[in-house]
Amino acid sequence: MTVKKTDPIEVKKPELKKIMVHGDTYHTTFTKKYQNRQKWVKPDPKEVVSIIPGTIRQVLVKEGDRVSQSDKLLVLEAMKMMNTISAPVSGTVKSIRVKEGDCVPKGTLMIEIE
């Protein structure tokens, strides 16, 4: 019996990344799923975004209206409940991107305030 010598299999080592947690540095690897994830972006307080899917039942403001923080902007029906959406900041309504009867998915920009 003869044994044929083959080239050694080249194993690619994963690249180590540095992360810092509470001042301590760790070396780790990240999965492709983690590296390709949608990055978190700090929400803009002047944008009113739906946090749950639902139907717009009533729009209580119009473009150009001045609103104060916690003024009512619209009513969103979700899961058989009427949710009143309030202004997160004071300002002027720049644009309204929904109308009564619209079905909106989670994450839809509904109103912009400037």
C-alpha cells in the first residue's frame, strides 16, 4: 500500500475583533449574521414613527400647525385599541405622511416636526 502525500489543508482562522465592555477589552469573533445585521440608529425625536402596525383612524393636526410636547397628533387603531399618538417635542408640523384609513406597518414615518 502506498500513501500519497497531499498538501496540508489550509484552515482560515477567523479574524479577532476587539470589543470593550465596562472598560474591559475582549477579543472575539462575530458571525456573518451579526456582521450583516441592520445597524441601530438613534431615533430622531422630531419624527413620529409607528411602533406597532395599525390603521390610522383620525389625524388631529395639519401641516403648519404649532404643537407642544404631548399634544395629540393622531389616533392609531391597533389590536382593537385606539392609541392616541402625542407629539414627542414642541415645534411645527412639517409634514404628515399618512391619512385616515391608511394601514401602516411597524416603523412607518407618520409625522415630521421641525
